[in-house]
Amino acid sequence: YGDLRDLHKEYRLQRQMCIRDSLSCLDAKLRVDMRTELKRLHDRLKATFVYVTHDQAEAMTMAYHRSHGVDTRIVRIFNTYGPRMRPGDGRVISNFIVQAVRGDPLTIYGDGSQTRSFCYVDDEVAGIYRLFHADRTDPINIGNPDEFKVSKLAQIILEETESSSGIKTLRLPEDDPKVRQPDIMIAREILGWQPEIGLREGIRRTIPFFKEQLELYDARPRTI
């Protein structure tokens, strides 16, 4: 549908934001969900958000900024969670909560010692909002640097759902990363931003939505 310059001229937009996931690719359904969320941000901020999953997109966005004067922002998002996630999207928090509420065993790949960092959606949106209004065109990480073992996450969710579900271990995929943690030093220094909602509190706020969804639909987790 044209390039950034066309969008800039046609809609008289003052600023464009490139949102890049920390992973190289995403499931097609997740990309659809993200586009829906970006549409909501567009309606709120009156800006264009381009969601991509390739490293080249950052270079392309910077090229438009440097060569054509397009006012751009680039944000790298990391594991984000909260209400309105799809119960069957296959992400670890979704799977664990659905399994715990249903009374099914929580599926852990490997021994659960791999670590992940999770950012509650309110914090993520606040960081993106600050970046949008900041004078920063280089990429910036928006995520939560606090690391948790997957086994610890399972324990927190079992406690917060008051579930008696057990744990079921599955084979660890060969490409499963051992550590995934964002460096948010620049976000702290330039944006004055850092996540405020801890994992347990975020899980506590997320569970009611999943319980409501499970009452309405026969939602099931998606495992490999």
C-alpha cells in the first residue's frame, strides 16, 4: 500500500513508529492480534505504527528518517502479557494460566531452568508512549529485565490460581533460548521509564480475564 513517504503525505502524519518483536518471527495469529492493538494506539496517538519482525526493517526505517526526513521511532518489545491475551496463543503465561484454571498439568519444556523476562502490558504501553513523545530515533528496548525461571513462573501461577495442578515435563526444543532478557538502560536514562508492576502482581491482574474466557469458551493451551 505504498511506502512510508506515501503514508506520510497521504495522511499528513507527523511521526511513524516501527515496532519490532524481539523474536525473528511470530505466529500469523499473533501478528493479527498485534495489528489490532496497534490500530488502537493509532486511534489514540494519531500516528502510524509499522509492525515488523525482521532486522532489516530497522535499517529501512532509519533510511527513511535519514534520507527523506520522516520522523520515526523504533521500539523493540519483549515478552508482554496481561488481560486480553488469547488463551490458546501458545505463550508460556497463557498456557500455564489456562492449564492451572482447567486443572490440567502445567507443561514445562526441559527442567524449567531456562529464564524469561515478562513485562506487564500497562508498563509496555507506557514505555512505548514515552518513546513516541521523546526525541529519540535510534532503536530502544522496552521490556522488563527481571529474570524468572520457567519453573518459578509455574509456581507463581499455581499459587495465584490456587490450583492443584501438577507439572508435566516435555522435551526441550533444540532452538529454545536459555535466557531472554532486555537491556533497558537507555529507556531508563532517556525516557525515565522502567516497569513498575512485578510478575506476581501482573499475573494476579491477568488471571480474572482468563477465567472469564474459560467460562465463555472451551479454551485450551497450545503446546508444541
